[in-house]
Amino acid sequence: MKAVVVHGAKDLRVDEVPAAVPEPDGVLVRVVYGGICGSDLHYAADGRNGAYPVEEPLTLGHEVVGVVADVGQSASGAPPIGTRVAIHPAVPCAPAGAAEPTGLHLTPGGTYLGSASTRPHTQGGFAELLPVGVGQLRVLPDNLPLRRAVLAEPLAVALHGLARLGDRVRGARVLVSGAGPIGSLAVTGLNHLGARTVVAADLQEYPLQVAKSVGATEIVRLSDGETCEPGSFDVVVEAAGAAASLASALAAVRPGGAVLQLGMLPGGGVPVPMASLIAKEIALFGSQRFDTELDAAIALLAAEPALDAVVSHEFDLGSTAEAFACAADSSRSAKTILRLSADPDS
């Protein structure tokens, strides 16, 4: 079978790898779509993601959906072959339908699809076939096409971060700093949670138009010199993963407001003026992946066809290099996806 494998910095290949089989108590999924994430781009360009270098060939991808292709002989509770599913990329992970937070996403030593954080590395889902545990599957509703469902993992990340804010969102004026895929998904999540106004700010026009199409009330074109009035937002969601954006967030939030650090900041020291955190009594929240929110993300995707706009480009495996180049260019793309096998919805 074919898989998208990174061998080192600027060494991304579509390799022929041994065909996967399910574990006796697991399932095999025929992967249909995979979304290219920022971590995939870092592995492909730099041979590492933050503190985690690629030390062996690594199949990328953790935002994947597909169809159950085979079931292990001792698997219990597995959906039938042919069932359309999203995949929770973490082990351990919260069970489907979990009502209360589990904290499993913070478990030391846990694994995540397509990650070099473990030795051996945890191989990812940009492959034609992917073996996973039964507990990682989420059956998709009939009215949710796979092409939109591929947004389930990043939307779950956004919803988990917003949940960290508690009751601060309802009725609030909110700024989303960075209108890329995670920022645009946060816009939808904020509206769903009852924000009064959602403003999206970015340097690029393309992501701003995507954010507007999924519910941003206003947009701020930073490259045109437009700015956000200091102290004018109850909540700011930093979704760009840039030190300058965090500094702007601390300036834009009102005294007593809250900032959610949703974007992944670079490792090491980050030069951000933190005095306002004290002077304005700002509540600063971090957010790591997600816990129980995958089910809520799937339900929201089924209810919001407008989220189709977040998927801007689709490439087949033969055009993987072009797909990664497109995903890396925020001036012309939002979420870029790979089609790894035939879509039964088409």
C-alpha cells in the first residue's frame, strides 16, 4: 500500500509500505481523506516538530476519516465493515459519548498518530489502510459527508480550547487573531457558544474571507494597516501561533478579560511583553489537543454545511508535493486535504 512518509528535512516521499492488517482486537480503516496540519508541514520542511526530530521514517497525518475495511477476530463492539468513521488520533483517548472531561489527553507517554514524540515513532494516517483500536472510532452520521468530516480533529481542538474559557464566551465580544483553519473553526465554535460578536484578524485576505463565510461578524486586514482598538475585546483567541500575535492579543483584551493560546507557539523563549497580564489582570489559558470534544465536533460539522468552505483544496496521493506546498501558503489556501482512496459519498 502507499503512504506519505517523511525521511528527514525536505525529504517527503510517497512510499510503498507493507499492507496493514488489523490487530486481533482492533479494526482496519480504509483512509479516504487526510487533512494536512501545521505539524505535518513542520515535519516535511524541517524534519522535526518542535522538540521532536524525525529519527526514522514517519508516516504523517492525524486528521483522518475513512471506512471500516476489516475487523480483528477478537474485536468487541466494532462497527460493521463499510461504516464511515472519524478516527481519534490519541491512545489513550476518551470513550465515545463521554460526558465529563477525562484528562487523558494530558497523560504522559500517550501516543498520537503521525508523531515523532515516541520511540519508535507513532505512524500516522496518510496511508491507504490504517489499523486502529475500536475505541478510537467515531461513527459518522449519515448527513455528514467524509470530505467535511475530515475537519473533525481540528474542530475538536478548537472546541476544547474554547471550553477552557468556561462561561466567558457567551455574550462576549471576541477577537480571533489568525484566521487559518483552526482560527476559522474557532469562529464557528464561538458563534455556537453564544458570542455576541466575533472579529477575525489576519495578514492574508484569503483566510479572512473563509472566516467571514463561516460566521465572522467583522474582519481586520492587518496587512492594510487596520488595527484592533486596545482593550476592546472581552476575549481574544490567539490562533496564529506567533509571538507578535500573542502580544497583540494582550493589548486588545480589556482589563479583566481572557486570552486563549490556541495556536502552537515556537519552542524556547517567546519575546512577549507580559506586564499587561498583571496590570490588566488578564486570564491566560493554554490548550493541548482535545479530550472529549470529538463527538461534539462531529455533531457541529453535521449541523453546519457552511464549514465546507474551510476545505479549500483537495489533492490525490500522486500530487502530495503540490498538496504540501499549497497547505504551506496561507495566501491561497485554508485546509488542504489529501484523498487517499475513493470517496463512497461521491
